Amino acid sequence: LVYLDHNATTRPAPEVVTEMVDALELGWANPSSTHEPGQGARRLLADARTRVAAFLGCQGTELVFTSGATEANHMAVLGALEAARAASGGQRRRLVLSAVEHPGLLALARRLQGEGVPVDLIPVDTQGRLDLDAARALIRDDVALVSVMGANNETGVLMPVAELAALARAAGSLLHVDATQLLGKSRLHFASSGIDLMSVSAHKLHGPKGVGALVVRKGVVLPALLSGRQERNRRGGTENTPGIAGFAAACELARRTLDEDLARMTALRERLEDGLRAWPQVQVYGRQAARLPNTVCLRFGALDSDQVLNRLENAGVVASSGAACTAAGTQPSHVLLAMGESALHAKAGVRFSLGRETAAAEIQRALDAVARVIGPLLAPIETTAM
Ligand code: PMP
């Protein structure tokens, strides 16, 4: 099977599995216990924290481990709104996010809107690039939080984090970045990024599912989402030590292999994209935008993505239609709609996402499969006589 769905999730690395098993077998005690086994688990946690922080470019004390990016996003949004409202006597309560955020975050925003929180969406252009003029107009002094993803999970298009950080700072708002898709695919460095709150998830980085973190810049006051005394009163619940140990192993591995991974994914993505673009019916999304090095999102004419993906899977290649989280339905992609696509075309988006393990031979097999099972479905395009 050729697995080209690394933006949905990645296979845990062997080093990750080993470290998780060790944590389960040896470090199983409660890190809050004062006895020696508990203190052993506590040391394991401290060591993991240092390694994750080293990879993300933050301090260990800025990390709050969570059950993943979805929880981190909720903690950032709900916490920032609550803190800003309290500090401003209710004056600062607006939430500004991009129109192409992860469905979980957009669902939270809709829920909050229903409860009376003013919410604005920053539009994107036809390439999926954030409209910075619109952002400038929306980010005013009544904004509690600006929340924009680092890179879009469907198209791979990068968001202008430095510019947003400057806008948010000037307006006195916090900036939250859902950096889930940047992990292992870009040189992410929290300390120099201007970001106040940053969500990450281990399973996009060959780590385990169900663990991630919210990085909270030193000095930022953020109420807890889950009350309790763990994580310095910022996230209650007995720590997921095996998950956190696996996350640390994944970070350490990615730190070692990042340069090589970026170079290989970039070259293979180009090969895949060039091969697919040989079909005149193929339209690549965000081709003129700065994108992640591993992602190609495109449509084959107006062929429905379900049909394309079924045929590809039968030919041994798995990919995804837009966000995996909405793959069950044939809903048009909200990301492609925001880029100005018709409902028909927004159901035709197919995403190929490469990973550390993707080999050149697999790219060739994917291209061969497309030629074999998709090529015959593509209606001929009238070429203009020159
Ligand atoms: N944000 C983005 C941009 C994502 O791609 C994902 C994973 N689909 C999430 C959040 C959710 O992450 P998790 O599975 O860790 O909750």
C-alpha cells in the first residue's frame, strides 16, 4: 500500500513505540506520588518535557501537555476569551479566526457565536493565502484572540504568522497558532515566532495519538480548561506518561532528521506534482502560494473525490479528500469553498500528503496508478490551437 495521507496521521516510529512501552512497563507510577516509583515517573515526565521543548523552541515551563491539538485549541480559545473578558471588564471579547481553520476549531467558534461571542472570519484568496488587508481591518482593540493555523491541513498553504503576530500585538490581542501541520514539515521555533499560544499534536510527527500540547508564552495568563493541579495547575488529570514519552521520542527523532526529511519530501512532492500536472485536467490548489513541502491538493477535472479515492485505493494508493475529519461525508470542502471554488469543484479536492517514510518508488507507483485508473475517466480538454 502506498500511504500518501500523512497530514491525517503518521505511523509511530519504532523509537516512539519502544519508549512508550518502557514508560508503560517501568514508568507506570503516578508522577504526583511522593514515593520512589512516583518520583521515577516524575523524572520521566521532566525529561520528556525538556526534549519536546527543545524541538519546539520553547521553554519546558511553557508547555502544557494535552490530549492533542483539539484540546489545545479549545484551551487556547476558551481561556483567552475568558482572560481578556475579565481583564477588560467585558470590552475585549471578539474572536478573529481564518475561514480555513480546522473543522473542530470552526465548530467551537460557531458554538461561541451562538452564545453571543462576536466572531469574524478572515477570508483567503483563490490560492488559499490569508487576506492580510482584511486581517488588518478586523484585528482591532476589541479582539481577545486571533487564531490562525500555521499551515492548512488540506492545501498545505502557509499562513503569515509573523505579520499576524505584529497585527495582534499592535491591537493588544493574543495570537494563537494551530501549528499541528507544521510539525516535522517546517523549521518551527516558538521563541522567535511572536506566537503567544501554539497547539501541536504528536501523531502528525510519528508519535502517538491522544497527546499534544499547548505552548503558552511565559507571562500569558490562561485559565485552565480542565481544572486540577497537574501541569502547574494548568491542566488537571494524571499525566499521560507513555504518550508524553512517545511524543518526546518523536520530537527527538524529528530534530535529528528534519533537514533530510524536508529535502526529500520537497523533491518527491515536486516529482508527484509535476507528474500529475501532465494531465491538463488537473488543477493544483495553492500552487502559487508558499506551501508545506509534503502536500499536493488538486482536483481531476470535476471528478468527485470519493470516486477518485476509491479507485486509487483499489489500485493500492491511499490519499484523502480534504480533511480526514469530514471524509465520511461528501460535503464540499470549506477550505476550497473559501478559496472561491464551486460546490462541485469543492467536492473534487484530493490531497496527497507525503511523509518521512515516502520513497521515490512509491511516488512512481502513485503516478502509474493515476494513469491506469483515473486517466480513462478524464474527459478530453479542448486545447487551444496555437
Ligand atoms: N488542527 C489541525 C490543523 C489538524 O490538522 C488536526 C488533525 N486533523 C487537528 C487540529 C486535530 O488534532 P488532534 O487529532 O490532535 O486533536
